[in-house]
Amino acid sequence: MSIKVDEVGGAGQDVVASIRVKALGISPAEMTEMMSNLENSGGRFVVGETGQDATVESGETPFTLNLIYKPFRGDAK
């Protein structure tokens, strides 16, 4: 649904960004699957606070992931 960069800090290889991702999943399990995929980024994405809202009329589940993005870190798998 949306991606928002909340804050960017640091310089050079120490740059990090706080990112908020709002998504709509077909089932609540999709949030867990997305978190798992992000955790396999080798440290490039760090999952912080998460939230899941009530299922909407369409049957989809909205959720929010707060991430720390470290573009110069990690070894994506």
C-alpha cells in the first residue's frame, strides 16, 4: 500500500534509513512470510516493530512493518 522513509542518518558506509512499509496481505501469514524474507537479507534489513490490523471487508489483512535499512551491510541470500 505504501512505503515511507521516516529518517535517514549517517554518512558513507554508515548510512541507515528507517522505513515504514504498509501492505495488504491475502492472509495474516503473509506478514510472517515477508518478515522472514527480510530477515534473510544478511543484515541489510532489520525488522523492528510490526503491527497487524483487523481483516478488511475484502478478506485481506493490512499490516505495517517498521524496518531499518542498512544499504552497505549484509550479504543478501
